[in-house]
Amino acid sequence: MIYGQRLRLRATTRADLPLFVRWFNDPEVTQHLPRVWPLSPEAEETWFTEMLTRPEYERPLVIEVRQDTQWLPIGNCAFHRIDWRNRSAEVGIVIGEKNFWGQGYGREALGLLVEAGFERLNLHRIWLHVHTDHIRAIKAYQGLGFVEEGRLRQAHFRQGRYVDVVVMSVLRPEWVRARSKSEHPRHEEAGSRHGGAA
């Protein structure tokens, strides 16, 4: 498992499938995802069986937050299209529980995944796609060091209109610099120190 300040990332299990079906059949949850077709429990079971044949680092991780004495699943995240020759991978994330939107959980979870990608998988570049009208997500990605590389014009059709899709990425040296700054506060008293990941 990968632990953060308020949440953890754990492996997906078969018991998570009903949650996934509920999340990915919710139009509000999927409005910024490429999925446009209803998802059945049978299809998700087939996906799960196929997913177990992949290496562990190519399987999605469930995002859980602490609620009293229990852990509550609120979304998932994963690496896609890992290119080992060029040490590059696409990342994806979704917060399926809508009452946890806008509280920084997505940013924290993605930060943990990016850290694992650079530290554990030795990646050099991590990238993603995001719709131009998904302002909350873009701000979160920028806060983690992602920068815009370019855009695919009117590449996604949703709710009767086309939207641009932005390609963003963060490179390992950029992430290391950003993390170094976050671990060294400017006004630090003698003998005191703040820790924490980017």
C-alpha cells in the first residue's frame, strides 16, 4: 500500500467491482472521461479477470480515505501505456464519490502515484489528457508540476459540443525540484523542520 496524509492507495480487488460499475455509470463522474457507454457488471467482471494478467504496476489502485476506524473507497488511479524504453507513462485518476470532490483528495492521490512512478518505477516523464473545461483538474495538475505540452483541438464531443483536450506532463527533474522546495520552507526556525511530500 501507499500511504499519504489523508488517504492511501491499495490494490483493486473483486469486491471493488460494484463500486466501479456505479461510478462509471454516473454521467457526472464520467463527463470528463472518454467513457460514453453504460457499463455492465458482467463487462466489469471480464475486465477484472483480464486485469489480473497484467503486471502489478499496470493495475489500477483504489483511493481510500480514513473514516473513523475504517477506510472508505472514493476513486481509483492508474498508469497506462507504460513505455519502458523511453521511461514514460500516461496517468489517469477519477474520484467516483462526488461528496469528496473539491477537497484536494484527487490531487493528493495523484501526487502519491506520481511519486511512486518516479521513485519506484524510475519513470522520466508522466503525462495525461484533460478537457479544457475541467478547470478544477487542470489547477490540481499544475499544482503537482504538470505543464501544458499542447492540445488536441475539438477532440472530444460531449453534451452537444466539442471541447479541446490538453496534453500535460511532468518530468522527473521538474518534480524533484518542486519537491525539494516543498521540503525546505523559507522561514524555518533553528532546530525545526517540516517534512512532507510534494
